Amino acid sequence: MKARERTGSRAESLGVQGLTKRFPGGTVALDDVSFKVERGEGVMVLGHNGSGKSTLLRCLVGLETPTSGEVRIGDVRVSSAGRTAGRRKLRSLWRRVGYVSQGFGLVENLSVFRAVLQGGLGRSDGPWWWFPATAPEEERDRAFACMERVGVEGFARRRVSTLSGGQQQRVAMARMLMQDPSLILADEPVASLDPRAGREVMELLWEIGRERGLTVVCILHQPELALEFGDRLLALKAGRIVLDGPASGFSAGDLNVLYEDDEVPASGALPGSGTEG
Amino acid sequence: MGGESPGKQDDKHGVPPRLERPSLLTWLAWVIALGLFVSAFASSGFSPGTFSGGFANLLDFFARALPPETERLPAVGAATVETFQMALIGTALGSLLSLPLALLAARNFSPHPVVYYVTRTFIAFLRAIPDLVWALVFIVAVGLGPPAGILALTVDAMGFCGRFFSERIEELDPKPIESLRLTGASPLAVVFGSVVPAAFPSFVATTLFALESATRSAVVLGLVGAGGIGVELTTSMELMRYDEALTIIIVIFLVVVAVERTSAAIRRRII
């Protein structure tokens, strides 16, 4: 699953230049972060709690306005010099970005089928899309195909809240597939799952990324999963990139350093780091 | 509280005294509260005398009311149905209209703080004015009869549901809402795809409470001529036909209890 194998024609590239985010209280979450993700590349973002990972992801989709710097997804400028793109522009971008989060982001008392169908809401042009009973036939078929892809087709009429965490995350992925994205952003997608369910979810996420040739940026807390699945690793500490390079260049020991309290060597001091900015 | 400090003569080993000396402010608050109560009692003319006299009259009422007269039961039944219909329509309209209001009055959905405060104030205004007063206003607008009552109950339900709907919306987990926005769905699709389904059980429960309250209100609204069984009740009372009045009171009791029981049963199922 290397970058070269992922040559999806629709996949988006992603670029961050000099991104800084300072919160009103004075906390600096991101400090002059720059990197570029090629089309079809699978990047794992590591770092301990409070290192700025989630803020980074929120800046990437325009949910957070950076203090300075620029974010681009494909040819869309998400934010630049402290200003985020307008709502209309963001909405059309969001249609193409699949977002998977730690908390699954599902309404618990919906049926699984309706939750998945909602992935298509960005394409909808009227209220008949809001309910399974009135949704267009081809969208209903597409939603069921997405459920089959992630293996939750047996739960179509069950309430989301009756499923296990791993199953709920699969439902969230089916909804993301329904969106037909060209870029996947995942915020600790396995954080609330047990190790086995977590591994299954990562395998599925990566298979989907590979078979569709998508660009994937995934925040992860498990160095071993990051090494196994990532094409490239990127690590943040105190809002700065401290490590960036192909996954093959690192060992688990290199990554464990990230979670220790003492200073991590600056970019370039670790094997394989700093090969691509 | 005031003046209690460790190391005073009377405290042994730091055990707090049984009675703490109240502060000047507490004293004042007590004096004012007591004064208000005494003056209210004095000026309202409520005395043990009126109470005993009233009790005798009450006995007289029941003596005349028993046994209840069932001759006018068909007319009372029709008026009861009308009363419940008023409550049902008023609550349904009010709860539907309060949904957009609640979205504008929920901190996490309001498009602008000014909109938020204006809608909050508007809802508070609807709630502050009693439904009987609304009924009087709407009788001027649309004349005597059920339509005025329905409008009054609608406004009342809007105030009640608007407030509780908006509070429920503010409590919602933001994650599912954000996830749906991130699919590029339109704001309305987000509302109907995540806010409404997530808050639905609470919305239904609130609406049922509103229906219970509207059923009771609808009875009273008839007293001022806004339709329903209250008209029958005032007529019987004014004609001193207390036996008819008692029938009406019993029917009202049965309807209110039936509505409360049914709505409680529905709430148990959905929550």
C-alpha cells in the first residue's frame, strides 16, 4: 500500500504552509507547520494529547480558522492569512472530504440504513433525501452497497445505539463511502475500540483508501498501527512537526520517543526524517 | 454567618455553634418577607370568619349539586370533545411553530447572538403572558368561539415548547451534528438529519406535557368565551344549576386524567 500504488484520478493533494493557530487564551496549538501530501498518499499523524493533531485536522477542513498560514486541498484554498473560505465554498469542499472521527459522529437513535444514507446529503437538492422512505431509488441502492462493503448490511433496520463500537465505526465508514470522497481525514478512528476491533477498522479504512486510490490523512495513537499501515509518518510535538518521513524508515522505538516527556530531537535527527517536507 | 470566627469564647474545640448569628442582610430579608406576608393577609380580607362561612356555602353547593344532573350529558360531551380538539390543534400548531423558534434560540444553532437574544426574549414574552389574557386578545381579533381559544393555546404551547426545545438542542452532542455538516449537507438537511432525530424523544415528551397543560387551559378558556366546555360550566353556574355544573366538573376531571395517563404511557415508551 505504497503511495505509488495509489494513483486515484480523483484523489486530492493537500498542502499546508506556515500554519499557526493561537487560541484566544494564548495557547499555541500549531506553530509554523508546513507539509504537503501527494495524491493517493496515506499519511499517519502521531503525537501525544495536546500536541496539536486535532487542531491540525480541524484547520484542514476549515472548522478552525488558523491565525496565519495557508491550507489548500486540491485547488481549493481552505484558509489563508487568518481567513477561512466562505460557507458555500466549504460546503462544496466537504462533499469531497470523508471525515471519520473517534466518536463515530452518528445520531444514536437513527436506523443504520438512514445513517448511511445521510452520507449522500451533500448531493441532495431537496427534502426527499432526508428520509429513507422518500430517498431516490439509486441512492438507496448505493447506501446498501456501501453497507455491504463494510459488512454492516445485516443491521440495516437496527438502531445505531444497539451496535458495538466497532460496528458503529463501520457504519460511519459506510456513510463516508456514501459520500464518495476523494480525500479521507480520520481523527483517531480506533481510539475508542478494543485492539482487535481497532485493527479491523484500520484494515478496512486502508483497503478502502487503496482500492479507490484516495488520499488518506489519519491521526493515530498506536505507533504499531501507524508503522504497519502508513506510507508516511508525521509527528507533532507542542504544535511543531518533529518527525516526517516514509514509514519504512522508522522503528517502534523511534516512535515511542514521541510519547516521552523529554525533548524529541528536531526534524532531521531521526533516521529517515526530513526526506520530504 | 457574620461574625463567626474561630477562637471565640463560646466555641469549644472548633465545633460550630448550634445556631449561627445571621448577618444583617439575612435579618433584613426575613423582616421584609414577614412584613409582606402579614400585609398581604391583612389587605386580602382573608380571615377565619370568611373561611368558616365559605365552608357552609360549599356544603350548600354540594347539597344542591348532588346528585349530578345527566340530562345535558350529550351537549356536555360535545363541548368536551371540542375542548380536547382545541387543545390538540393548539398544541400541534404551537409545537411545530416552536421548532424554528427553538433553533434560533439555541446558542449552538443561532446564526447570530442578536438573533439568539431577540428570539429568547420573544419566547419569554409568550410565556410571561397568561393564556387567559391571550384568549381575551384573540377574542378581540377573531371573535368569540374556539378559533380564539386555539390561537391562545398555540401561543402558549409556542412559549412552553420553544423554551424546552431550545434547551434540549443546546444539550445535544455536537459530534453527530458536525459530522453531518462535514458531508456538505445543507443547514436544513443537518437539522432534519441530526438535530430533529436526536432530540425527537425529548420533543415528543415536551409536546405531551404541553398537551396536558393545554387540556386544562382549554377548560378555563371557555370561561371567557373562547370555546369549549368552559362556556357550558359558566352557564350552569350562572343559572345556579349546580347539579349540571358538577356533571361538567366530573367530565373535566375524567378527560384531564385520561390525557395525563395516556401521555405518560406514551412518554414511557419513547424515552
